[in-house]
Amino acid sequence: MSTHEDKGHIIPNSTLVAVWLALLVLTVITVAASRVDLGALNIWVALGIACSKSALVITFFMHMKYENWLFRLFLLIALVTLAVFIGFTFFDTLYRQPI
């Protein structure tokens, strides 16, 4: 049996409720933004809101806020790489000429 006790990170319930409410507000904003025609900006608005929601989930619910800086850096690099690939895909499909 180990003598080392790892209790984890205890986040106050008020913080978790505040994050949950922020996620609900961002979901309402997502639905409202889908009803507005912004042309080519619709996808960028949707991705921006989705990135905000995922940042909240990763930071608080997955406890990334309390991880080592190196682990956070590698997660950031992975997410930026994913965003670049998604962005290039949208640029490609946005400016394609019909045959």
C-alpha cells in the first residue's frame, strides 16, 4: 500500500456551476448564431463558439488548469494543428469552383 495520498484537485461547486452556466449561455448563442445568415462567416462564428466551449471543458472539467506547463503546451500545439487542418479544409471547400 502506498503512503502517498493523491486527492486530486478539488474545484468548488460554485466554479463548476458558473462554468456550466457559461456553457449553457454559449449553447444558446450557438443556436442564435445559426439563425443569422452571415454568409461565409457562419462557419467561423460556429467554430469560435465551439472553441470557447471546449476551452472551458478542458480547463475546468478535465483539470488542465492544474497540469504541468509542458503538458498544457503539448495540448495547445495539438489543438492549433487541428485548427490549421480544419481551417485549410474550409478554405479549400469555400473557394472551389464548380465544374
